[in-house]
Amino acid sequence: MRLDEEKINKKKRNGKNHKSILFVILLIILLLAIVTIAFSFFSSSQGSTPNSFFTFVAGSTNNSKNSVSTKEIDIVYDRALESRFHKTLPISDGVVSVGTILKDENMKYQLFVAMFREDGSLVWEYEFGNEGDEWGYDIVEESDGYIIVGTAASRSLGVRGRYDALVMKISRDGNLVWYKTYGSADWDRAYKMTKVKDGYVFVGDNYMKGGDVVENYGEHDFWIVKIDNAGNIVWSKSFGGIRWDRAYGIGYMEEEDIIVVAGSSNSFTNGTRYDGYVVAYNGKGDLVWKTPLVNSQVVWPFDLKIRGKNIFVGGYTVEKAGNNKNYVERAFIAKLNAIGSVEYLRTFGTNVRLHSINILNSEAKEDRMTFAGYKESNDVKQPWYGELTITNGVKDGLVAIERTVNSEYGMFFDTNSSENFVTYSGTSMENGKYKGLLKIMPK
């Protein structure tokens, strides 16, 4: 009897053990299922756009959650055969970059726009172009989207000559709203744009009178065009002479309703020396003043920024190297007042070209700004950037912090900033491939 009871108890104990093992197995399966579902939900919540074609590296400076103001982020766009970021616009929830991509050898260059979150992740991207080359150079933010300026070559887009200026509007989520091309039967381009109180003004160069070009004085002329909010031409002006004149920078003095333009010209020299020219127009298109920027050989402005009543122009010069006959390229910064008088023109760097400036602060004592371009070393161009402080009224009062990006070839085209961070936009090369390069740095 006791033996039978022991057998029964042993069976009960064995049954409990089996039930315990089964319960543990079921619990493990349930936990794995929960983890799988959670991971799938998290992945889907990041959006359907794959991130495999670009990489970003962030160097943290502290443990704050605000990645923009506390981390240096490098975004390397690697989706196309070639890619370039020409301008980056800081916005409330990230940045928007405009540039150009070439997807493969059988296609033409396409205008390209991309939005990135503050941590460097891609939100959306947009391409525009057809059978010709299309380039995007500048972007302006509006409440309902973005206005983009560039250059187009596709006849199917309405281009009449070799190139036409291109202006387009896209929505805040990257969809086309409208586009227009502007030009004559030859070579017309646009590089920069500014918003004015009743529309926009873009600048570039034209080559021949006709069509939308109502004035031309020789070879290439500065081309300054005012359009309304729908892209219709209000007025078109040219500035130049019998030779080569090109406009690259623009700014707007809102209180005075004055549009200020900077570019290079050899029409008013013996033809071998290029001077910089800064010209100002009122809102009706009348020329108000013009100021040359001159040194021994070349002054080539690429950018213009306005801070208060001050006008800043940046670019590069060509100067003699010491007492010998060799020449060296250096960066320059010029400061003008509201009526075009030059307060200073300072040079710095060696074997460099400055493409863009961004004014951080301008006071009576000093001016502080960031700069971007390229530096050439051993016949290799490297992306070049940094910060510059100029002490007003002091002859040698210039301090530059210069940095470069190690690359087979590359350059920065633009620098910009928000309240918390600074951006540098350009291109670099790795294994012979051009990659879009966007650097976001804490201010």
C-alpha cells in the first residue's frame, strides 16, 4: 500500500516538473514574440526611406538630448555616382540642403533637395531634371515651402539657350509646386536669391540680349532679376561692360528696400585684371551706387551677407608671393557701409579660395564670422572651413581658425547658421567618387 502511494506521489511530482518546464518554455516564446513585435514597430516608425546610402558620424560633447547643439555631425551622402550640397538651410526641425546629383553615367546632372533631422537622419529627398543638366544653388524658406534657384539645360523644361536660370517652389514635404525658367537664346545662369518685401530677386549672369534679358553690354553681364511670389518677372537689369562680368552674391536691406549684389568684372580694367564690384539697386530696379574692390591682380567675390547697416563680401584674391614673380591665391573679406564706402578689405590664408561667409556677430569693436571654401596642398583641393574674427580699426587685427577635411578632393560651397549650430555644405571624394558632405557643428 505504501509502495503504491509512493508511486502515485512520484508521478504527481514528475507531472508538476513537466508543467514547470512547459511554463518556462512558453514564457520564453512569449518574450521573444514581444521583442520581435516591438522591434518591427520601432523600425516602421522611422519611416520607409532607407538610410543605407548615407552615413553620419557624431562626436558628442555632453550627454544632452539636443543633438544639434551638442554634437558635431558629418553627413556623407553616398547614393549617387556624384553628389554635392551647394547650400544648407537650417529650419525649425532640422536642415534642408539643395545641390546636384549624378546617378549614373547614362544620366545628366539632376537638381537635388534633401531634408535631414537634427540627428542627421534623412526625412525626404526630391530630384528635378530631365534630358539636360540641372543644378541647384540656393534655397529660401517660406511658410508653406521652399523657393530654390539654379540653372537648367533641358529643352523639355522650357530652356531656350545653352542654359537658363531656374526658379522653383516645392512644398515643405518635398513635392513640386511650380517652376519657371528665364533666359535668352544663349547662356543665362542664376546662383543666389534673396527674399524682398514683394517677391524675390535672383542674380547670376547673361550672355545675350533677347527673351527675358532686356540689357546686355558685351560678353557676360551681371544679371539681376526681380520676380513676384508666383515667379513672374517684375524687372530685369544687367550690369557690366564689353568683357566678362558675373554676379555671385546678393543681400537685402529691408528698411531701405535696397538690393546689394557682388561679383567679378574685367570690363573696366585692361582686360587682364579682375576687380570685384558691389552694386546696389532700389526696389524699382534703379542703380543707386556701385563700388569697385581692387588689389594688384584679382578680386573675385563669391558671397555677400548683410548684418544691420553693414555689408560683408567674401571671396578670393590673387597676390604676389613676396618679392618674386609667383602669385598666390588668398581669401578676402571686405566690409562696406550702407552707402557703399569700403571700411576694410582683409586677406588671409594661402592657396585658398573662399566661397561663403556667415556673419555670427557684428559690433563696433569686432566682426565675427564663419567661412567655407577649399585649400590646395600638394595639388589637391581639400574642404576648408573655420572661424574668423576681425578687430575694427586695427591693421593686423585678424585672427583665423582654419580647418580642413581629409579628402582625395573636395570643397565647401556654403556656410550658414541657426541659433544653436553652424552648417558647412560641399563635396568630398573617396575612392574617386564624389560624395555630398554636410557638416553640422555646435555654435
